[in-house]
Amino acid sequence: MHRRLALVRRPSPRLADGIVTHVERSGAVDGALALRQWQEYVDVLRRRGWSVVEAAPADDCPDGVFIEDQVVVHGDVAVLCRSGAPGRRAEQVGVREAVQAHGYRTVAIEEPGTLDGGDVLKHGHVVWVGVGGRTNQAGVDQLRQALEGHRVEVVPVPVSKVLHLKSAVTALPDGTVLGFPPLVDDPTVWSRFLAVPEESGAHVVLLGGMSVLLSASAPRTAQLLAARGHDVTTVDISEFEKLEGCVTCLSVRLRG
């Protein structure tokens, strides 16, 4: 039986300088509070049975804590991303080594392709990839080639209202896709789409079984999911949300 592993990276001391694209800065980022929130996020993962793997620090990279954008894993392949934001490409430090240490074969996205992991939503045999902001079609094509032989369908999806596809939608364990309608370009892409009442309610981390992790800023969505039989754990990530971050951005689930 595979262990459940989560790849994370602690926040940079320069977190407050992180890039924002689709939102205005809503107050100063409290670095000390962000570190405490990140530690609680990690502690929640551990309490829910996950072993945590820390990537090498990237203290000179303000957005380095958003580790999801740096690698996409599927089966035995880890695709090393090439961000559409050139200033974020230095965040690749230590990522290759971290995933290779757990048995992954690595493939890197190369110029002219760009790909952010936050644009990649996987469920079952389908991989949806947001195109429009940080990810381009060449990146989608290279991802499709990297996953060739894994029996998955790679489907490009337009993204224009948010930073990444997973800023707008994520999937529940049964494949139902959650989304906050004002931020979703085309909800008809998914046959099972569940509208949620809060923007941050569109983001869930699957913890195993019917358990999900959700931001504390989405209490109505937490009630909605609990009523549907989900075991919901919430965590406060307010300082990361100021930088367009969400619960999915802060970790990558690996196989043991």
C-alpha cells in the first residue's frame, strides 16, 4: 500500500512581495501570521494521515510557498513546470530532487511552452488544463506528450477570469466539479458541476475517502459539503488568499 505524501515548501521571508494578477492587494501580508497558518496547514495534513515532504527553501522567491505550480504528477511521471510568469521560474530549485527521491521520472516543460501546476485539474482519466494566463497551448501539448501511455485525456479549458484553472474549480472525490460561477469561463465543460456560494469554496484538497480540506473563509460551502456527506476540515489561510493563493496551491499530493 502506498504511503500518502504531500510535498510542501515553507513560506519565503519575502512572501509579501508575491505577484497578484486578478485581485487588488487587500491589506499588508503578515509574514509571521502566514508562517503560523502554513504550519497549521501542514499539521492538518499530518493529523489526517499524510507524511509531509519539504522541498528545498526558496527564500528569494516570494511565491515559492505555492509549490503546486512547480510540478504536476501522474502515475510515475513528474512534469516540471515552466511558469508563464518568468519571475517564478527560479522556484524550480529543489523540486526535481524532491520528486526523484520518491521514485518519479521527471520530464521538463521547455520553451516555448509554459505551464503552471495550478492550471491542471485531474480526475480519473481526464486532465483538464487551463489556458489563457500562465499556461499556453505549447505547454498543454508538452504535458500531453509527457503523459502519453498513461491512458488519460488532456483537455484544454479557457481561463480568463482567474489566475489558474484551480482558482476557479476543483473536483470532489466522486468527480463532481466545484466552482464559483462568476469566475468559471465555461461550467458546461463538466457534466457534474456544483456551484458554490463563496469564491474560496471552489478549492478543496482531497484528504482520502470522503474527507476534504477547505478554507475557513468558505463556511457556507463547508456546510454544503457536509450536508452531502463529506468530512470537512477547514484551515485559515487568509494571508495566502491575499496573494491569490488557496488550499490547493500549498501542497502537491505524491504517491509513496
